[in-house]
Amino acid sequence: MTAPRLPVASQQAAAQSLGDDPSGVGAEMFGVVAELYPICRSITGDGVRQTLRYLSRDLPLDIHEVPSGTRVLDWTVPNEWNIRDAYIKDSRGRRVVDFQLSNLHVVSYSVPVHARMTLAQLRPHLFTLPDRPDWIPYRTSYYDEAWGFCLSETQLLGLGDGDYEVRIDSSLAPGHLTYGEVLLAGKRADEVLISTHICHPSLANDNLSGIAVSAFLARALQGRERTFSYRFLFIPGTIGSVTWLALNEDRLHLIRHGLVVAGVGDPGPVTYKRSRRGDAVIDRAAGIVLRHCGLRSQVVDFSPYGYDERQYGSPGFNLPVGVLSRTPHGQYPEYHTSADNLEFVTPAALADSLRVCLAMVEILEDDRTYVNTSPKGEPQLGRRGLYRAMGGVPDPGTMQMAILWVLNLSDGSHSLLDIAERSGLPFGTVSEAARLLAGRSLLLGQSAR
């Protein structure tokens, strides 16, 4: 695939508040989804490499190859799977099921087969969705050497008796597991981990949307000064995170915050799933952002079922990694079907998801603990020009309350995030109040957490 360069989220788009998308960054992300949509990806193989090469055109992406057979925790890196073509032909030689029309037609990781058989013999290898007769399901057989075709129920009902030629031109042989990694160094070695899976074929929301939003988040962070270092992982689901954890166990102590980005392009409510810890800073940051973002949203508790957060949050690691999505996986009918297509994902949803990510990052970057330098009674704000400073803000009453909250709770034990939670004010308002007070020498700041 000849791909255009990955568009860059502008500084203006990165900084804009949650709301409309006048800069069109949502449309640009949708363009990335559309470019990557035709590629047949799986947990290994050339589709993953092709996708990573696309991303590497504008990201400092390190591409890693881990040999099949490598022991990673309790798992083993599987053989590499690639596919060139697949079809079912009827007795007249017509392709009644054609991989070239949809890469969902083949069960991912199907072993090669070329045979003639009756419909009765073929039937155990065919998968449909009877309740959605025009949709093709997505199925896999990663760790079981089998083969199969997925098709619509309508297609199945149109197959008559007679012999069929069945061919899956694939290979399953020793090779490599491939994943991509971007490290954006900050002032501190402490890291924020951003992880998205990259192993699905033509499914737009799950998870091309996560790939696009993560890539644009990385681009936005490239253009700014960073306190934390940011590590982005583009990995196959489950086996990818298990592999990365196994290969990086000696540096996991550096991860202070983490986020899995998955299924962020559908028009459903923004959903944040808490980390296993439940009260990590990333959990609290997400809660504040969603409370004030003006979007339909929900926060749900951790469960050991879902995406790669269950690997990062396994008891032996217990990393503070939550999940950002829209409608949770499995809770929309299009999930893992051909209906998860380019009509299901919207530019507006992609833009909103990116801005939520950026707002969460701003909290991680700007959260500080301050000490009030005039803690005995309220300092006189008027003679320090703070009332005049409030005149330029949209809601001076809210800013005045934020200044009073920051002054009162800045005793060295309450961070700005603590203050935002207790006051019910947006974090950005609290942070701006702290900036104003520090500029008048009323606060002494300490480092980010």
C-alpha cells in the first residue's frame, strides 16, 4: 500500500479545549483509519509490519522482531502467519467466498488447505451470524491449528449442494512477532505508558481507531516540553503485551502512569476503565477530565477481562494502567463483525477521544504540590493584582474560588489534583489559579508526581 504521510496534529489542535474540531484533526485521523483499513493484520505477519512501516513515516518508531519459540512469561511466541489468497469456488468456478473482497472471510491463523469437498464436509468450517444475516463475523484460531471461513448468513443460505473447491493460501511457520515502540524522553526517566493493539484486520473501531489516536497523541507530545517520558506501544493483543513485559521486566519500576487506548472511534459515550489499583493518579485524572469534558461519559471499575490492561495489571506487575474507549468492547453489535467499518467510526468521535487523552496528559504533566508562603490568614489578593488578573478569564467567580481553594489546601500535602477533586473545579482552572499565585510569590512548587 502506498500511504500518504501521517498528518501532524497541530499545536493549536493539541491545545484546544474539549468541544468542536475546527482544525479538522478528526478528519485527518479518520484518513489514517481509512488508509490502514484494507490491510490484513493478525498477531504476527507482514500485515503488522506494513502497518508499522506506515506509522514510522512520521513517528520515531522502533520496530522489534521477537523470534517464534521465544519463551515469554508463561507463553511462547507463536509461529508467524501470513496469507496471500483464499476462496471457496462453486462447481462453475465462481468465487462464492473471496478473501480479496474482505479479509474477514478467513479465520485468522488458518492453516493452508486446498481441497474439493461437499457442502456437508465444508459446513463445520463455516461461521456466520444468523441474527445479523448480512454481516461477516471476525474469528481467530491463534493457538489451535485449524482453518475456516467467515461469511454472511445470506451467503451461506445461497450455497447449493455440490462440490466446492476450497483454498487457503497461507503459511504458518517459524518467524517473528513484530511490535512497534516509540519513546519520547522527558525531563524525568519516569514513564507514562500508552498501549494500543495492532493485530486486527479490517475492523475500523477495534482497533484502527486506537492506532490513529495513539499516533496523533504521540505526534502532539513530540512538539512540546515534557516532564515525563512517554512510551507508546503498538503491539499485538495479549501476546504482544506479555512479550513486552517479559523483555522489559527490569525497567517496569519506571512506569508511573499508563493507558490502553482501544475502540475510541464509535459515537458511544467516552468510557474510562480504572486500573487494577482503582485509585491510581491516572484513574483520578480520567475521572476529573470526564466530569468536566461536556461529553457523554462513564467510569467503570477494573475487571480482569478486556484488553492488555489485564496483562499490565496482573498481580505480579500491578502497573497503574487504565483503559480509554468509547462503547466498551462487546457491548455494541458491530463488535468483531464486518459492520465495524468506515461508516461506524466518526471523525468527531476520534477528535473527542484525542482531546480527552490530551487533557489527561495535561493533568499528569501539571499536577504539582505547592506550599502557601502566606498561610496565616488569607493573603491580601487585591494589592497583588490577583483580582485584576481574574478579569480576563471567562468566569472570574470560578477563578476566585479556585484561588481560594489552592491557597487553603496548598500545605505541602495536597496536590492540584487533590484540590480539583475536593473543590469540584476543573483541573485546568485549579492549575491556572496556582500559576497566578506562584507568579505573585504566594506559592512554592514541588515536582510532579
